[in-house]
Amino acid sequence: MVIYLSDRDIIFIMSILQNMEGFELNRSKNALEMLLIDRKNEFRELADSLLPMAPASGGSIKNWEEFILNFCFDVTEAFKTWKGEKTSFPTSALKSITILRQLSRDKTSMNQVSHLLNIAYNIAEEFKVVYRRIE
């Protein structure tokens, strides 16, 4: 859960990793740490687009990596809905438009948006693979 105090300050009441369904907290933390070793630049690229008021390089957001990972899972769930693999809910269209709107900010072409969508999808899928390998 996030509470916005101002444009620059964001406080996390609960760890995002604690709220992820189907994932054990300690394994999730380890998987995220391992994923960040290879994918730190991709996380930063998404953070620069999604969190413009709080740069990933030491901004005011605690656990910004968890926030980005949660967003990546949202992109994966939206994609499953788009391709008909998952049942569409009344809020699915709004969630999809919100994802596109967040990623499209300050972009000049659809290629830039699809690049960020691909990064988000790949991060979520790689996280799942790393998570499964950790015991």
C-alpha cells in the first residue's frame, strides 16, 4: 500500500513483496536480489519512466525495485488477459489503459512503449524462473 505525502515523498506501509500472492517472502527477496544482479539497468529504465518524481538512483522511494517488480507482474497479468488466457474482469480494461498511460509518458513512438512493455514482461517471467530455482 502506498500513501502519497507529496510529489516527492512516498512511504510504503507494507512491503510489496509481502502482498504478492503465491510467493514466499524470503524466497522472493532472494530472487529479487539475484535478478537485480543482471537486470538492474532494466529496472532503472522502467523506474525512470514510471517514477519521474523520484529517480531510481537514490530517490525518496524505499524499495523502488519491489514497486517495479509489482508493475511487471501487472503487465504480465494484462498480457494474459489480452491474449485470452485469463478471464477479463470489468477492471481489466482500465488496468490495461493505466499501464499504457504510465509507460507512454514522454514517449514519442509506440516502439518506445513496446520496448518498456517487453522489459516489464521479461522481468516478471525471469523473476518466476529464479524464484522456482531457489529452495
